[in-house]
Amino acid sequence: MSIIVNQNSLYNAPFFQEMIETTTNLYRLGWDERNGGNISYLLHEYELLPFMNVDHVLRTVPMNFDATPLAGKYFIVTGSGKYFKNVKRDPAENIGIIRIAEDGGSYDILWGFESGGVATSELPTHLMNHIQRLTVDPNHRVIMHCHATHLLAMTFTHSLQEEDFTKTLWEMCTECIVVFPDGVGVVPWIIPGTNAIGEATATKMKETRLVLWPHHGVFGAGTTMDEVFGLIETAEKAAEVYTIVCAQGGKKQTITDQQLFDLARAFHVSPREGILKL
């Protein structure tokens, strides 16, 4: 029996189109060069059933991580070594739909990853962060990693203290404190693709949806693809403004702490404690 009941229908599924559009935009913006960056999107079985036979397993791939809390859950995810620029042209080669096996130590490939491909090498990090965010937000669905240019640059020139980094981003654009009142987390430099960096990121994800990997990139989390893309996009815009401000000689004036507090109150969000000095 064929996996795809109607391949064209799968390609037109909303979650599928979201993955195509997001990977295309991330590459267009220069945030996912070569095979940099990865996305995983938690799917409900009812979203898949109109398009595919979820009982047909192509391959099973072992993982060096116990994902038991996600056993039986489905994800559409980008592939290891795959270029975002190629996803739109050949989705079946560059992305795949997987289900975490009941033993938590492997995943079943249900669609995609043709020519022997597998999910991103950062999959354990993604799964750790899905597990963490689901304990905070039961509606959580998306983890996105990219190399946003100006955020990456800031990690070379700015204090990596989370409170300092968050405060600077909040000051750069009025919308920032509204979009990410929980601020940004920062982990130490750690070799990517390891469980160590996944665990460090997941610890930060207890409190924030945006975590910086210094000299590497950023991880974002949220309930929809648009939300997470917009979260990273907003922080990246603030980082770009910071870069321009520094090039113009530094700040002559800024949004004050009281103004940031008033802004947060007006939009009914609670700023992360310890940042505004009132």
C-alpha cells in the first residue's frame, strides 16, 4: 500500500505549506546558509490521516536519547545535511514526517527523507525542548533553529548576561518587550548536535521561548510556525538596529525603564523580573 493516499493533497496540507514557506523565507533572509538550521513541527494524527497511511513505516532510525515522553507523537522535520534552499524544489528529499517510537529510543520515518536521509542531527535537542515547552505550554508545537545574522554578531560584541542582552533588545524596538516579555536565554558555547547543548537549551526553555547559542545562532519555540518565525524575526530586527546604533556612535537616548514597564502594562504582559530597574 502506498504511504501517500494523495501526494498532491499532502503537498497542499496547511502544515506542509507552512514548512515549505518557512524554510524558503529563512534561506532568503540568509539565516540558514548551506545546511545550517533546522525545524521540527509537532503534528496531530488527525492532521495526517486525510493524507497518509500512518501505519506504513518506511524505516526506523535509532536515537541516542530517551524521548519516551513524546512516544507516539508525530513531527514534520528538516533533514540532516539538507539545504533549506532545496526544500521547496524537492520536499521528499529534504524533509520528512516521523513518529517517535514507543520505546522512546528511535523514530519511524513515515514519509520523506528519500535516498536514505534522516532527521536533523539536532533532533535530540529539538525533542528535549519540545518536552520542556509542553510542560509549560500544552499548546506548544514548534521548535526552530537558525543563524540569525545580527543576533549572532551581537554575541561577539555584547555582554552575554541574559539580563543585559534582553534589556538591550527591548530598548531597540518598541514591540520587543511585547513580543518576548520573557526575555532571552543564553547558554555557554557547546558543540552542536550533542545532548549537552540540548539539555542546556531545554533548561533555559523553562523560562523563555528564545535561547541564544553564542557565536552560532538562536533557538525559538512557540505554538505556531508564524509565532516562532515572528519571535526570532523581532529579536533579529532589534539586533540589527543595535548594530546600526553602534555604528552611528552609540545611544544618545533610549526607551526608559519606566516607559518599558508602562508599555508592558498597556499590552498586558509581564516583563521578566530583574531587568527593569524601577
